[in-house]
Amino acid sequence: MAGFQFIDHTADIGIAAWGKDLKEAFAEAAYGMFSVIADLEGVTEGESRQVEVQAPDQEALLVEWLNELLYLFDVEHILFKRFHIQELEEGRLTARVYGEVVDPRRHNLKTGVKAATYHLVKVEREGHRYRVQVILDI
């Protein structure tokens, strides 16, 4: 079963996410990050974007993935809530992400996230599932 939880961290917020494979774990980390930013309950999937990131290892790929989504949020003001990772190989991730432009009348924005950081970042296999962890600078 996939999911995410928040991790206590002084001044920042951490997310641990898991799934049956790395694609699912990375998608849950993204959902967790956007759950910090806003209440995703009322967000529709009227907009989509193709996202591709590259990095030298899986930990860096997780950070780059989340930071690319934050960049799109900052520039295009899109709240994403569904993350379909099409390809996740060593050093490369391709995904289609879905959400909608922020509407202040309908969306409850909660916490500003500046960046995903390399502090305490982890990508690991735990038995029959994968777990990722990242600290967000808020």
C-alpha cells in the first residue's frame, strides 16, 4: 500500500513516502509535498504538464523531481495532485502531472515550500516496498 507521512524536523518539514515500487514512492512524496502547500481535496485535474528531470543518483533525482514541481507551482501557479510517473530509471524520471491553477476563492493554501533539500534525503528498499524521505525548506 502506498502512502506518506510527515516527519518532525526543527524549523522545516519532512516527508516519508512509500509504495510498491519507486514510481509509486516518488509520486507519494510529490503528493505529500503538495499536501503541505494546500488542501488538495478540491483541486481538479484540468491542467497537465510533462516533467522530465535528470540527476546522478536516486536521492538527487528525488530532490530534483520535487524541486521541478515546485518551480512549476511558483511560475505557473498550478497545484498538482496526481503524478503519473512514466519512466524512472537510474538518473532519469519522466512523468505526466495533473492539477489546476490556484483559485484563491476555492483553494486553501497552507504553507509555502521553498525547496526540497538534500538534508537527510533517503531512497531505500524495505522488504516488498520502497521508501523515500526528504526534508522540505519552508
